[in-house]
Amino acid sequence: MTDSRAADHLAIRERIDRYLTATGLAAGAPRVVPLTGDASDRRYFRIIPKDGASLVLALHAGPIDFAALPFANVASLLQQMPLPMPAILGHSDADGIVAQSDLGDVTLQAHLGAATAAEHSALYRQAVELIATMQRRGEELASDAYLPYRIAFDVEKLTWEMNFFVRHFLEAFRGASLTATERTALDEEWQSLVEELASEPRVLCHRDYHSRNLMFRDGRLYVIDFQDARMGPDTYDLVSLLRDSYVDLRDDEVEHLIAFFIALRQSATTPMPEFRRRFDLMSVQRNLKALGTFGFQTTTRGNPVYLQYVPRTLHYVRTNLERYPRFARLRTLLSGSIEELR
């Protein structure tokens, strides 16, 4: 371990020890176990006392103002729905720590390998029901007091995500050298896509609702990583779940779950074919954005773990580009650097 890493490790442990002492948890001589983090700058540690329930500490890069954290703001909204989520047990602004209840290590993605076909189906129906609840209760609880109602997947945000894909996947990862003509053509394709998506009626969206952000515990799913919630198309979270880069779902399963979602929204009158078209358009945008994230993690962060999910995500993109004639030019533009789309 280098001197800088050792100093960083020591500083983190000092922050944890201060929190444990201040809360009285240190008296139980708990074990402190580092957990695998997400793609953020936060670090996570499980605190295991000799007696009593374990908990998880999320350590931010530095001091925080808990009341101003998007995580705290969105959590207060989701608690009112109520949506199953980790309980917030305490925090330390000075040490940048938020304590949460421990939901274990089993994500929906991890559990699916051991699930029976019936359990698999039931869990996905449960996940779809949570989206419907979030959209319905999100409309009922709408207030500018909550951050998600003040930000949205608007043209600017969606366009930024498309440019993120170009910069980090197409250029940095796949080595594309776009001509001025090609870049202009791509901009025109992005404009057409994002303007249509941004014009759709907006609902509350988790924003990253997939199998790695759903924890499985005691037969129930819990929602995590919700701090980036915002308003967006009603297809957004459903696409994140059913066109998930981390999990394969059969086409008939996807069709069934889309129909189930439509049935849950009793007030909705969108015919299935039109909803499916909007779902597929959202899939193109969402999956390209995911590829941008995978490219960014690989080339900028030096984290290749996401490379294994690129083929599945590209398969989703190709399927939808082939399905709709409007994407013929976009497919041609992208396939010059992405052979999987040819």
C-alpha cells in the first residue's frame, strides 16, 4: 500500500471511529467491513456489532450538509409513498457520513441466478408495481419542496447524455474520428429523438431503476440509489428495468410486463402499440447513455468491470434501430465505428 493510500485509509477509519464513538456504537466493539461501492465517489462500510442489527455507513468524499443532500430530500419524498427503501439511522455532517439500515448484499441481479421461474416472474411484477406506485404517488405528492419536481429530462439533459455517449463511448472507447458532416448528422438525429422524448407528459422517475439498484431481502425488493430522481417520460424507469444492461429478459417477458404496467395505470388510455413505440424510443436513448457510462468508467476511471455489459446493451440498441425506419441514418452513422450495429 502506498503512503497516500495508507493515509487515506487511516483518515477514513478515523472518521468511522468518531461516528461510532459519538453514537455509542463503539461500545459494542463492532467489526467494520468495507463494501463494494457503486460508480459514485461514496464509500460504504458495514458495521457489525456483537449484538444487534448491522448497519451501513455511506462515506462521502468530505463534509456534508445532510439537509441539503439530494439523497435526504428524495428519501423524505419516497418515505411518504411509502416505497420500500433503507431507513436513515443518523448522520455526521462534519465527517460526511450517512448511516442506513443494512439491506444485505443481494441485489435483484444477484438473486435471479437462484430464483425459480415463478419467483423470477413475481419479483419483476413487484418491481413494475413499485414504478407504478412511484408515478401515482409522485403525482399526488408533487411539490417544489422536493428536488425531483424542479429538474427533468428536458431537451438539454437528454442531449447532454447523447453527447456523453459520443465523447466517452464512440470517440474515447471505440476510437471514432467523426467528420464535421457526421457530427452535424448525429446532432440532427439526437435533436429529433430528444425533442420527442422531452415533449412527453412527465412523471416522477427514479432515474436509475435497474436490477443492481433493487435489493432483495426476505422476499421483498427495496429501492436504493434514488438521489438523482427527476421528472421524465412514463417509460423511463420501465425501460431501465426491462432493457437492463445487467440482465437478460425474454421478449415474451418484456411484452407481458409492459402490458402489466399499462394495466396498473388504470387512468391511462395509451394503446399498447403506441406505448411500445414510446418504450422503444426511450430504450434507444437510455441504452446509448448507458454505453457512454461504460466507456467513461473504462477510459476515464480505469474501471473495466462494465465492459462485460457492453454486448447486451449494444444488442438492445441494434434491435431498436433495425425496428424503426426513422433510425436508418442513425444506424449508418454509428455502425461506422460500432461493428455490432452493422
